[in-house]
Amino acid sequence: MNVKLFSNKLRKGLFFVSQLIVLYLDFKPRLRIIFSNRNSSWKSRLQKGFRFTHHQIVFEEITAKNIANYDLIIPSTIKELKNLNNTPELIRHNLIPIPSLESIEICDDKKNFFQTLSKNGFGKYLPQTGGKYNYPYLLKKRNDEAGKNSYIISNEEQKHALSEYINNPDYFSQELVSGKKEYATHILFKDNKVAYSITIKYNFEHQYQIHGKVQANYSELIKSSPYLDVFTDILRSIKFEGLCCIDYKVIENSPIIFEINPRSGISLCPFFFSILKVL
């Protein structure tokens, strides 16, 4: 293992231990927490942190029928988030706010997201969208997760092969932002301000990539992002409250935002327990 990877693992380990100590010193009553029943990777990462705490966590589909049995609800699918908005009386007092249906729909529809943020005056923090670009450029699906339906178009042959999607209103074109480093800032936005944040920096081999289809060489933990003021203004503009993950690159000391996921992201999972200290 090289020095950089060892240093990064050590930094994550020290942060992990420090957050456990904070949690023990600021002792809180045992919470029964329900998380969305996602894949084994999500579960194992969440269990990694919570196994050292006295809190109970379970993984089930989050429905109106079962949430009454728990102290804290953590939905991590768009479907569950939208469904919970139909039961405001059940989520009103959740320790972590459930985003409004309006803000979920803004974030979930990536084309609408860019249009809304541009209209709200945040265009300088976004890649260009909807135009004609030099190769390579990006073709994205409006509703997607982890880049599953995103494509890098590098030449005429690829453009022709993907013409079915290019002419589909469910897709749109976007400037492909270069850079080997990509960031994910996880935020708990509560009472109109950042209550908690943690940032993961991903280091890739090449300048162009679709994170989700291409895995990073390694990731680094950054305790705080220097762009929280920008993110605060953006989240306030769409009246967002709750957990989110903001994905971006940094160009000339400015974030270029690709998306805001209105839910918990997988890279937060090992450290999720540390959120409890601010609740």
C-alpha cells in the first residue's frame, strides 16, 4: 500500500473513532432507526458504524404502516421519499426532515434541476446543457441514478449509435466537465441551514468519466467543503430540507454541480452514525 492510500485510510479511521467518542460523550437515548431496504453494500456500510453504538437499525421498505414503530426514518429511494409526502402527519416530527415533494421533483428531474437553478441565478455553478457541443460531450437521462443511463459521446459513430436516445425527450445533452477529481458533499439541511456535512473526494485515472460506471482509484475524506455558503443559497432557493448529496467538480476554485440527490448517498453510510450528534 502506498503512502497516500495509507494516509487516507488512517485519516478515515481517525475520523471514525473521533465521531464515536463524540457520540459517547454526548450520550443520547437509544434510537430505533429504519433505513430503506437497499442492497448488501448499503447495509454493510451502515452496519460498520452503527455496530459500535447502542442504537438499533433495521432495513425494511419504508411505508406508512411501519414507520410508527421507529424513532427515526431514513428513506434512500425517490419512491419512498415521494410516498412519505402523502403522510405529513407521520413525518412531521422526524428528527431528520423529509424533503418536500416539490424539492424532490426538482432534484430528481435533472433537466428541470438545471433549468430551475439557472432561473434562480446559479447558472455559473452548472455545466452548460441543451446545446450543441464539441466532442466529447455527455448524454444524460432526466431521471436516473448513479449514471446508469448516461453516455459519453466522443465521435460521430457513437452519436449515430445513440441517436434513439438523442432524439428522446427523456434525455438531454450536457457539457462534459473535465477533471480527475470529483466531490460528493453530504448535507443535513435543517431549519434553513447546514446542520451537518461531510465531503468525499474521488480521484479518477482519466479526465473524463461517468461516476457510477467508472470507479475511482481511491477516495478521500474531507471534513468540510469550502462551498457550503453556495450550497446553502441553492438549497434555500428550492426550499429544501433534509438529507442530500451534492455531486460536483471544481473548476477555477468554483464548484460545477452535476446533481443534487435529495437523499442519503452510499459514501455517507460508514459515517452516518455521526449525524446523530446534531439531532
